[in-house]
Amino acid sequence: MAQQPEAAAVDVATMERIRDAAMSSDFAWQTLANLADKVGPRLSGSPGAEAAVTQVSEAMKAAGLVVSLQPVKVPHWLRGDESGELVEYNGRPKGITQRLHLTALGGSAATPKKGLTAPVLLVHSLAELKARATEVPGKIVLISVAFDQNLADNGQAGAAYGQAGEPRFNGPAAAAKLGAVATLVRSVGGANYRLPHTGATKWDEGGKQIPAAALASEDAMLIERLAAQGPVTMKLLLTPQTLPDADSHNVLVDVVGREKPEEVVIISGHLDSWDLGTGAMDDGMGVAAAMGAAQVLKSLGLAPRRTVRAIAWMNEENGGRGGKAYFDAIKDKIATQSAAVESDFGLAGPLGVTGAISDAQMKRLAPVGLVLRGIGAGVLETRGGNAGSDIAPLQNAGVPGFAPLVDGRHYFDLHHTAADTLDKVDPQALRRQTAVLAVLAYYLAEMPQPLDRVPTAP
């Protein structure tokens, strides 16, 4: 397909107005502050999650936008009490036990009401767990894999998370198959502040589920040192509950297109959060930036050719039901979905835009990069794989996918911890994020011809 003359067809001065309006607006910041400080934690199925749906939808209606709620059935998991202590180890003084800092993984089963006490089996990978299968029955398995901060410091935070996260994603199910009574994993994060990092774990359909928790890195290292000197025994108490699926919603906010309103460009973040912190960065920032971008377009009286749809997804953290519900609703008219953007990574300000498209298609976005250079966010970079978990079903069906390109070096210091709170977010970084989404969305929606569909895997 020949390159379209977008640079001439999409008014650059209008894009600059959008950028500057986003940089001077506090709408996104106020949206984020209300979510983090007034609602707080928003785990799917909780009262907080539904309070957030109401809060965001009412704020966007008040801003004059077209708002609809899309029903979604979501998992409903409650954390309960959680504690751990080391009760036997070589050289333990009489009467001394050591309290551990841990938190249940999403989807964990419960221990007996009074807890369970068992020897700890320390391994350093899933391969080692498999190799020592005969030692697993009756043990609390600790899979201790350190987060590779060097990777994160060199622009590979996602890879570091994937490597250290594999034991969390798959370890509890693997240990359960081998007869473990519980599984612990070293927290997946780059800073050691004795903060446990929660997150979901995966269970095999119909397979055994056991208690599963993340240990603060310092406590995982403590057990490693003690285990080198002899057997270690611990007591673990977890009392989570898995309740029937709950009713919830995606929040859809439309800036209706002037020529092709049935064609849609999505900008989005996920509304749910884990329950330890207040979900300010994960992913209050993404929701606030998407809503702020829609509000900027509305405040300037702009209606691009296609509809810009800001979505606050529900249940990204422990099920992805929101993204699936949206896809199921539009899959028979997938050609109407022109592009999808998801913001769900990074704490510092954006550097530009990354897209799961070809180099030739990215060149069509050159005016976006030029306009965003004015706020230090002009890099346009192609990528492999999906740009966001909620938009993955859309991308798998050929919809071009994008995300802000963000410095992620220290994102995993706070990710899924009690320290994910509003004070960690720089208002100026959020304004820049809002500007990136607003400029990109307007451009994608205003282009005379949409981007080519992305070939799907056979």
C-alpha cells in the first residue's frame, strides 16, 4: 500500500493544540487522585472496583462525553489473613521464631484455619523443582529467583519481569502436582524494601490448588542463608476465599467521529488494581491518561473522522475478562476497530510510542513523533508481540496495537505492592502521558485511510 499523505491531511497545528492543552490540564491528575485517594484498592469483584466504575463514568458524563457501561462477569477473590514465621532452623535460640513478610498470590487456596507447619524445600527454578520431584511431597516449596535489575536498567524491564515472574505464574501449579502443601515465590520486583509483591498465579483447569504466597526478597534471602546451614521449617497462614463470579463493567467513553462514527480508535488503561496499594500507577495512570485524552479532545471541540473511544478495562489483573468481553461484543464487526492503544506500564514520563506494526506503517505516523518531540516523547518504535493484555484479543484479530514507550527501570520497584500510591506519580509525567495518548488517538482517528491490518499468525 502506498504511503498516504497524512502529514498534509492531518493538521499539525491542531495536533500541537491538543498536545499543549493536555500539558496545561489537570483533568487527568484529578481523575487519578480521585481513584487512588477516594476509592483506593479496586480488585475485581470488590466494592472498590464498582465504586471506581461509577466515579469514572460520572466524571466523564459531567465532562460532556458519551459514556456507556459494558457488563463483565469477573472473578471475586478475597485475600483474608496472611502470616508466616520460621519456627525451626539450625542455631535457633530457644523461644525465638522469625516473622516473615509475605502476601498471598491472587487465586491462592487457603491453609487450614490454624495454619500449616511444614519443612521448606528451596529451589531456584522450575527445572530444579522438577528434578527434585521426589523431595516435594509434604513440603512448603520456595522458588527463589531474583529479579534481574541489570536488565531493567538497560531497557529490558519487561524481560526481567517475565524471567522472575515465571515461578509466580506457573510454580504453584507445578508444585501442587508434585505433592507440595504450599508454594512460596520470591517477590518479583527490583527494589528490596521488604515489600512483598502480589500478582496472579495460574492453575491447571481441574488441577489441585494449594496455598501460594510471595515472600519479600529479604525474607527469601534469609531462608536461603538458613537453608544452607540445615533444615528450615515454617508455619504459614493464608485465609483467602474464591467467591462466585461477580457482576462488573468496562467503562466506554466516546468522542464520536464526524464522518465515520462506526470506526473506532481505542485508548485505554485498566480500572481494577491489586488490593495492597491504591493502584495509582498500576493502572490508575493509564485510566486517567486515557480519560484525560478524551476530555482534551472534547474541551477543544474536536471530532476526528473516526470515533475515539477511551476504555477503562475491568479485570486485567486476575483474569482479563474485560478485554475478552469487549472483543466478544465486536468480533463480528472487527473491521470497525481501526487501532487500539493501551497504557499499562511505566512510572516515569513517556519517551514516545511503540507499535506492533511494520516499519512502513510506523513511517505513516511520522507527524505524531514530530509533534511529541516538543515534550520529549517523539520516539516511534516498532515492537513484537501484543502492546497490552486487554487489547491482545483485538491485536490477535489483526487490529494494530500501540502503547506509550515509557522508562520502566523502576516500575517493578513498586508494582503490585502496598507502596503503589498517589505520591509516587509525578503530575507532569501524567500530563505527558495524556498528551501522547491524545495526539496519537487524534491522528489515528483523523487519517484519511486507516493503518493496514496486522497479519495474524496462522
